[in-house]
Amino acid sequence: MKEEILKILSKKEMRAGGLKEKIKDEKLNLVLEEMKNSGLIFIKKDQNYSITLLGKILSLGLKDIYKKIVEKKDLFDFFRTRIPSAIPDELLSKFRFCEDFQIIGKSDLVERKKEILNKVLGMHPYAEKEIYVSAPFIYKPGVMHMIAALKKRPKIRIISPETEYKKSKTFIKVCQKVADMEVRIIDAKDQYMGLSLIDNKYCFFGFCTIENKPGWDALIYTENKECIEWVKENFDYMWNNLARKP
């Protein structure tokens, strides 16, 4: 029954009544509660059941990576509180690694933001060839620090929500005069991954939360080559298919 529920919710969120019409089983409510406690699904404010990123991974048949995630509490807590959003199944199905992952993000919200910004911005000066960023906002002090600290002139590519771009349009144009920077805008609902990728060596990435907030409240840091290639593939997908020139 779990597989059937995941299959349904991976395509469309649904209330309990709708699920009961599709699954005629008196144990449905018990199974739904069990799946919720296992981090596979969650209930939204509108009372619809929806699939988590962890549930989506299992629904795609990635049982080995699912087992590795649930065995590590920090990874389990991360993936059960994230949603797959607009990530294509064919890209998520390539996610087959969770080795050498470090979760960045303290429990206190203020300290968490400081830690993440310090970690991410602290890596940018090491860039020699390229910096790729997908972020829910344009942090002006951070961008200024990044450009000033660069020892070389790497290619900088940024994906930003259109609303945030409009707020920083003049600032971005000034930055583009002194740096090789290109920005594309995206609808917030399509920006399914937040990331910072430096020279295909260092990588931070995250996903939207189950509250549908941008996934920069906690990020995964990795130097795993295969994972970095996968994150870059996701950036390229958003850049070429979901984002557009201002």
C-alpha cells in the first residue's frame, strides 16, 4: 500500500478522502500516519497529503540511497523536511550518493543564517574558473565581498527570483562592470534547488522546505565529485529550461 500511496502523491497532492477513493483499504489511515512519522509524506495547511523529498527518492526505486539516508539522523532530518518541488524525475533518479555530506545549519535561526553565509562566502575567493549560484535572494554585502576577494576573474552565473532581481537591478549592473557576471531570473516556484558551486571542487546545495520556503535554512556541503556533477547538471537544467534573461 505504501508504494501505491507514494506513486499517487508523487504525481498530485491529495486529501485523505481522495486517497480513500483510490485505495479501498480499511488500514489506509494507519498507513498514512505511519508514513508521516517515517518522513515519507506530510500534511499541508490545506489538509492535503504531499510527498517529501525522502518519499520521492523511495518512490523512484532508489532503495539503497534511501536506506543510507535513514541510517544517518542528520540526513534523515534533512530529507524528510524537504520537498522535491519542480526537480525532474530523471534528474532526481540520478541521486545515488550521500557519502561525505555535511549538513550546514545551526538550530538557532539567526546563527544558522550567519553560519551558512560565512561558509558559502568563505569559499568563493578560492574560485579560479567558475562560480554558479542559485539563491532565493541577492545578498549585496556578500556579492561585494566575493568580487573584492577574488584573486582571479572566474565566470559567475547567478539564478535569482525575478522579484529579488528587480530589487537589486542597479547593483547587479554595477557588479557586471567589474566582474564576468551573468544573471538569469526564475519564477520562485521553479527554483527547486539552492546551490553554490565553486570550480567543480566545492559545493553547497539545498531544497525547499515542507513549508515551501527557500532551502537555505540548511545546506549540504560536499566535495564528492559525482555529487558535484549532479548539482551542476541541476543548475544547467534550471539555467537553460526554467530561467530566462532579464
